[in-house]
Amino acid sequence: MNVVDIITKQKNGETLTRDEISFMVEGFTAGTIPDYQMSAFLMAVVLKGLSKENTVALTEIMRDSGDVMDLSGIEGIKVDKHSTGGVGDKTTLIVAPIAAAAGVPIAKMSGRGLGFTGGTVDKMESIPGFRTSIENDEFIRAVNERGIAVIGQTGNLAPADKKIYALRDVTGTTESLALITSSIMSKKLAAGSDAIVLDVKCGTGAFMKTIPEAEELARSMVEIGKASGKKTIAIISDMNQPLGNAVGNALEVQEAIDVLKGCGPEDVTELSINLAGAMIVAGGLAGNAREETNDAVLKGKEIAKEMLDSGKALDKFREFVVGQGGDPEIADNYELMAQPAHSIEVKSPVKGFVTGVDALRIGLASQHTGAGREKKEDSVDMSAGIVLNKKIGDSVEKGELLFTAYANDKEKLKKGAEEALAAFEFGKIEVTKPSLIKRVIE
């Protein structure tokens, strides 16, 4: 095959063969196709798009470029959950115990964060003693015995995607529905679960800014999942302001536990029940295939809420923490986690209503405090971050507390607090609080 011919064919908007896509991906991953040729191919994909058939092929080829987890040793329908990324998104720590308490086997691999805060793995490592790296046999045994295990991603999961994504990041080729879909789904399919629930974020703090964009991505990923034999459900959720109040690693763990105790923020609780309910549906525990979809979704949410209200989800969280070496006492004593040396309370400069809380700027503020990474090698301050007291639609008095910033470095604290204050917008007229769940796509 000839690389230039394949690039030209894609540039002209023609459908490629599976062998041609495989030739490009495998050649670039192996180093026989140079960056400049792969960049030209990726730009042609951005400009002309890929057919559904080609997107499925690209996803499966990237999936098969490295390890594909074999979870056949785990009993039941294994369900994975993935978020497209947002600010204050700690839902894995909530929905995984809820779904596991309901009987859904959770064998999940999560990543570290690069940006606003740490990823799920970083958050879990803020729990004293918690191990995110365990051998495969122990991973399988943990899920069979306790119903839940969450570990860091293996080093060889979809390596083709890792290399292609790094090139896309520096060549202006990130904005492609086909490339975004294949990047996310290649890793999810390689993770080995039988079903997938997707939380597609939409708004200022998300990659997809509008509902139509988010819906297009959600439908594309659901189609890929279906084509690969995986039951896939996508929920589009709002990210025009942070999810919950806490943005930071240990801070988000504490908020997740609050939700499991029944005293967490309403928005985190609502989203967690919807996601866990979808996982229960995908796991076949909310009725059989002959039932109406809406009935199954409602039943799934009812089961999720029951797990939360009864305390069974909190018990499962403690069991999960103990099983991976962590200290379960953190559920009752947050001071056992990392504590910041410094904090600053920032108060409202005006009286009125909060009309905006820019999720992106709050994310950057949290990163500035030390809660996130700018480079992969950066360390994360587990205790740093932002805790909001006011969000969109809330009334505020002049001098009333807006948020508290935490850090171990005074300069970082000051920078983070200034950025967070700039994220707030105020008005004299009350605005409606944004709806959280935008769409459910199955």
C-alpha cells in the first residue's frame, strides 16, 4: 500500500478499506509512517470526516493495538462507566459502589488527570493506603469477592490511540467527531467490560460546548459500542458550572462520601443516581429486554436510590476501600486524609444573584492551587482545591462567603483564589438554575 494514495483518498472524502486504516495506524504506531504523513491523514479526517464503517474500523484497530482485558473470569455482566471530563466530577467514587451494591460487577480501569485536578486514580490515592495498582489475578478475585475493584490503566492499553492523540494535540486535529469517538471507545472496549455507560459533559467546562455537539458525540459512541456488541447508554449532563461544590482530590473524595451518606450536593446526587441507574439497566438488573426502555430506566434509578438511602452503597464503599488497602475510617474522619497548610475565604463583592460560575475558570483555579497537573511529571497536592458556597441561581449578600480556596503554597493559593473569583458573574435579577440531565441516549 502507498501512504500518499491513502491520504489522497481520505482527502477526497472516499471510504477507506479496513486494511488501509490498519496500514496507517499500525505503521504510525510502529514508527514506519512518519509524523508528517500521519498529520496529513488526520487533517484529512478532520476536514472530510469518516463513515460509520470507517470509524468502527479505526476504533477496533486501535483497541487491538495493545492489551485487551479478559474479564471472562468475573461472573455476571460487567459494566464500565466513562466521563468525557469536567470540573468537580467525582461520580466514579459514588456510582461504582451504588451499582456494585445493587449486584453489578464493577471491574474498572481509570486514569490520572492532566489539567484541572487529578483523575479518579489520583483521587483514590488521596485515601491513606489505597492501592490503585494490583495484579490481574487479584483484580479478578476482588471483583468476584466484593463486586468492585478500580485500578489504574495498564501501560499498554490502546497504545496506538496514545501516540495518535499526542500528535493530534500538537497539530490542530483534536476537533473531529470520528477521532474523538474512536479515541474514547478504543480504550473502553480494550478495558473488557460487557456494557458501557457514558457521561457526556456539555458546557463551558467540557470539550463539547453545546447540546447538539454533545448529542452527536454521544450517538456516535453509542453506535460504536453497539457495533462492537456492547450495550451502551449515554447521558448528556451539564458542565456550565462545576459539578457539586468541591474541586480538588481529597476534597472531592470527602464530597463523594457525603453523597453516599445522603448529605451531599443535590446535583452530584442526581447525576450519580442517573448514572448508577443506567449501569443497573445495562447490567440487566432492572428488567428484561421485553420491557419498555423508560420503565427499565425508572426501575434502575429506583434501585440506585434504594442502595443510597439504605446505606448499602456506603457499606460497599468501605468494603471497596478496605479491599484495596485503604483506611475505611476516612468515611467518618476526613482529617485522616491530606490537610492543607493554608486556606482563604473569598466573599462576595456585591449583593444580588449568582448568574454564572465559569466551570473552566474554576478548574484552572483549582489547578493553580496545586490540585492539578500542567505537565505529566508534575506532582499533585492532594489537599489543594476550591470549595464553592454559591452557584448559579443562588442569592448572595455583599460580604457573604462565595468559596474557600486551599493549598500548601501561599503563592499558589493567592493565584487560585484570584482565578476563582473571576469565574463568578453577578446580577440583580434571579436566574434559573441550569438543568443537569440534558438527554439520555440508548
